[in-house]
Amino acid sequence: MELKETQRGIWSSKIGFILAAAGSAVGLGNIWRFPTVAGRSGGAAFVVLYLFCVVIVGLPVMIAELSIGRHTRKNPVGAFEKLAPHSGWKYLGVLGIVTGIAILSFYAVIAGWIIGYFFKAVGGEFQRISTAAESEMIFTGFARNPFYQMLLLGIFILLTSLVIWRGVKGGIEKWSKILMPILIVILISLVIRSVTLPGSSKGLAFYLKPDFSKMNFKILLEALGQALFSLSLGMGTMITYGSYIQKRDNLSTSALYVCIFDTAIAILAGFMIFPALFAMGMKPDIGPSLIFQVIPAMLARMPGGYFFGIGVFLLIAIAALTSTISLLEVPVAYVVDEKGWSRSKAVTVMGSIAFIFGIFSALSNGALEFLTKLPAINTSFLNVMDTAFSKFSLAIGSLLESLFLGWIWGTAKAIEEIEGEGVIFKYKKVWIPFIKVITPLLILIIFGDLLRRTFF
Ligand code: TRP
């Protein structure tokens, strides 16, 4: 057993695992998607529902995924096959693999934008911005260039592949350890600039004062999708990462730390974006380009803005990289474990598929009119991918995972795994009713309302 574990790769310590899982969780989901979705979903009302979903769905499902992963020591497909042999459950794993590649394909586009904006920061382009309109013009010109968009996407997929190539410990763990704290310091500096801009108080009110009349199931669905996306849940990332945890580590407390840390960074990103956004008279619901319009305009108004600009885009790029690594690791672990592929072949094939699909998202923000405004639905290809996979696939995955754990594998066996080597799972009495009933029920209710809204 020991030998097998070391062959497959294993985190060197509990803190190493927490950092790697936090590295997976913290990324564009927190810094790009959270403000984007909060902005179009009514601000503070969304934030309240988001926190609700982290607690009711996120934390219980994270504990579920980690325990399945550590118990089986497998990728999602292998894990479900092992716990429920010759049943349909392995297709839940397959859904996870497909979702991982699909999310990677558009995620790497946004990550490519971060790289592009890093170069702009180095070139001093943002120092000249004086109005919100200029900031918008820079973005539009940037996103319209098809070759540059494809190049940036390619660079990001290549970077991800290079790290995955080197395996679990050498690659993933080391990065997360050093850079996460620096990112937090830079974010806090930008938050201070944002909240001290004249006119920022309107933004604080938008972000912090919930208008309860704005709360509805539509926003709850947005909040659910965002919570799962941000915590890397619903497609087996945490099954795969859990498969590399040591038996003596307490995975329930690790899950708690990761949830708290990830949520704190998202909340911080909101404090960075919304006060500045309102101070500069921009609209909160402009969509995926939101942070790319707000951050540069803010840097132009900041002492040392040139250096903060370089720092912030570099570190967001690295945070995105520790997330894309976890997205690509799932399909890679699958073909390595189950199909006996070599790691390098797996990385090359899976990375290429993500790149090819990513091209459609890369060209859908102004470069190709057809993909930018898809006929009939009038939205971009990137938005369609994001909706299909972040909102729906992750929620369905989480629903089925909690039902699987609660009713097929059984909470007793899961708890036995969590408490494996003398660890105490303090909150098991609370976790059991959640994972069996409350968590899946909430997801079902949200989907039930969606069906009602669509068909009746
Ligand atoms: N959670 C990451 C972020 O916030 C993105 C991510 C990594 C992810 N792995 C995932 C999202 C698995 C959903 C599922 O940026």
C-alpha cells in the first residue's frame, strides 16, 4: 500500500494538501467570475445567497468528494466504478472528465486575457487611462484580435501542461506554497485604493446592503453555480486531489479551511472591484470584461500603480494556473489510471482537446461576430459554455455525488474513511443529514424552480 501510494504521488504533508486544494479553489472563479456574477445578479443579495450555498452545499460536498477520493485512491471514473462496480455510476465520473476539459477550454481564454493584461501593464498602457470609456476601448480592441486571442489561449494551455507533466508534488504543491500570500498582500493594497476613491460608498452599499426584494431562485441558481465553481466542486477535482491525501490527515478540517480561505478571497475581490466601479461611474452588469475594465482604470489612479499593475496580473495568472492544473489533472489522471496511457501522452492529448475547443470561446468576444452573438440566443459562445458547465453540469454533478455518498456508498463507510487513523470528525452528526437530504434537496428545489420558470 505504502509503495503504491508513493508511485501514484502523494502530498508531502497536510499543509501541502491544503495549499494545493486552496490553489485549485482560488483562481479566476474568485477574482474574475465572482465580481462578474455578483455585478449582474444584484450585488449584496447575491452575496448573501452565495454564502448560504457555500455552507449548505459547498462544504458538505467537499467532504464527500475528498473522502471518496482518499478511500478509492482513484480518478472520478475509477472511484465510482470501485465503489459501485458494474453500475451506471461511473458515468458520473465521465461527466466530470468532460466538464473538466470544457471548463478548462474557456477558463484558459480568460486566463490568457490576464497574461495579455500583464503585458499591457508592463508596457505602461494603463497609466494613460483617465475615463471609463478609455478603459473599455482598450478591452474591445484587445478582445477583437483573433490571432492574439488564440496565441494567449495557447500559451496558457501550454503552461498548464508543462506543470502537469512533472507530476503532483514537484509541480502543484510548490507553486501554491510561495505565491498565495503575495497575492493576498497585493489584493489588499488594491482594496485600500478602491475604497478610498471618491464616490466609492455607492459601491460599498451595492456590495454590502442586501435588497431582500431582489432575492429569488434565479439568483440562488447563480449563487449555487458560483459556489461550486469557486470551490472546484461537482466534477471530481476534489476526488482526484483527495486521492493524494495521506490517511492520517483530517480531511474534514482541511475542507473547512479551504472553504473559508476561498470565500475570503472572493469577498476581498468584491471589495476591490465594486467601490472602484461605482466611483468611476461604470455599470456593474457588463459581463466577463468587468474586472478588465475596472482594474486598469483603478491602477491609473494609484501611487505606484505601474508596479501594482504588473504584480496583480502576474499573481492572478499564477492563481489561475494552479486552478487550470487541477482542471487538467482530472482527465489526465483518468486516462493514466484507467487506460494505462503515459503521463506525457495524456497531457498532450487532453491539452490539445481543450485548446481546440477553447478557440471557439477565444474568438467569441468580438473577434468573430457569429460566435460573439450566437443566432437566436444572442449571447457569446463563451457565455454558453460557462452557463452549461459552471451552472448546470457542476450542480448536477454535486447533486448526484451527494446522493451517491448518502444512499449508495453510505455515510457510515465514508465516516469510517474520514476517521481512518484516529482522526475525529467532529461535525459528523451535522454532516450526515446534510449530505443525505438537505444538500441534494436544495439543489433539486433550485432546478425544480428552473423547470417551472422555463416551461410554465
Ligand atoms: N475553482 C477554480 C477557480 O475558482 C476553478 C476550478 C478549478 C474549477 N477546478 C475546478 C471549477 C473544478 C469547477 C470545477 O478559479
